[in-house]
Amino acid sequence: MFKLKKSSKKEKAAPAPAAPAPVPAKKTPAPAAPPPRAAPPPVAAVPPPAPPPTQAPAPTPAPVKTAPPTQPPPPTTADAADEDGAKPAEILIEAARRNNVDLLQEVLGIGADGSARPAATDLINKSVDALGNTALHVAALNGSYECLDAMLDVEGVEVDPRNRMEGNTPLHCAVIYSEEEPEHAIAIVDMLIDAGCDPRSVISIIA
């Protein structure tokens, strides 16, 4: 069996490696300060907008005078229609034909004192039937004594109007009526003469 020989000389220990020299730390330069901001330019004051130029008001044109439109004349009392569509002239003629005193007084506006409205005269004088007979003619022809008396009391009534067909007056018509009712017709003739009718206008008929 082999034995190891002890070395006579102590083996020198290997020197320890030298510590590395410290590396100097690199100094990081401090960041440069930002340059100072330039002050904003001053804002120029904007002047307020100038007011628009004042214009002189336009001259007002002078009003043009125009002639009013021509309107037809208002209907007369004889032509104006009532609410039912019948004209006062037609109502008057019908009242004289039927001797309807109430209707006649209503259309003529005859009051309790016997006075009629102003238009009643014009209505009696101008109201005619298809043959041109006035209300006086119609009343005399039909023996309407009371209606004839009421119309003759209206101031301004023409007592001798002549009709269009034969030129007869109400007195003529009363004489014609006498052929039917002689006694009643005499009373009508007397009333017409008292109202101012000319009796000479019927001489040719009586003869």
C-alpha cells in the first residue's frame, strides 16, 4: 500500500486577488431649466362696431283721395221687403183688397192716436198692383170702406191718382163697385168726395 509523501515545504497560499478599483460614478448633468416662456403679445382692444348710418325717414306719401264707390239708392218703403219676403207695398195692396184694417195699420205704422209714420204717405201713393191700381183704387173696387177711410186720414195722400190701364181714379172704381153693392158704394163715393176727390171725373160714367 502506497503512502503519500508529505511535502516538505508548505505550499504557499496563492495571493488573494486584488479588489477592483472603484469606478468613479458618472455625474449625470442636471437637466437644463426650460427657457422662460415669452409673454403673450398684448391683445389689441377691438373697437365696438360703428353704428349704422342714420337714414332719414322716407317721406310719408300724401293720402290719395278716392271717390267713394257709388251705391244704389236705398229702397223706398214700397220696395223694401219684410222678414217674410213680402214687400210693404204688396202687404198694403192685400190689406186694401181684403179690408184687413189690422194689417193695414201695421204696415202703415198707424198708432192708437190715428197718426201714421212719415213714410206711410209715400207708401200709399206709390204702391201699385200689376194693373197700376193704388191701394185707394183697390179698396174702392172691393168695397173696403174701413181701410179706405184709414188711408184717406193719412196726411198728404193723393185722392185722385189715375191707374195705368184706363186712367181711372178711386172715385171711378167706387162707381164701378156700385154695380155690385149700390148702397155700400154710395157711402164710399161720399167719403171720397169729402176727402177731396173731383166728382167731375165720373160724370161720363154715370151718364
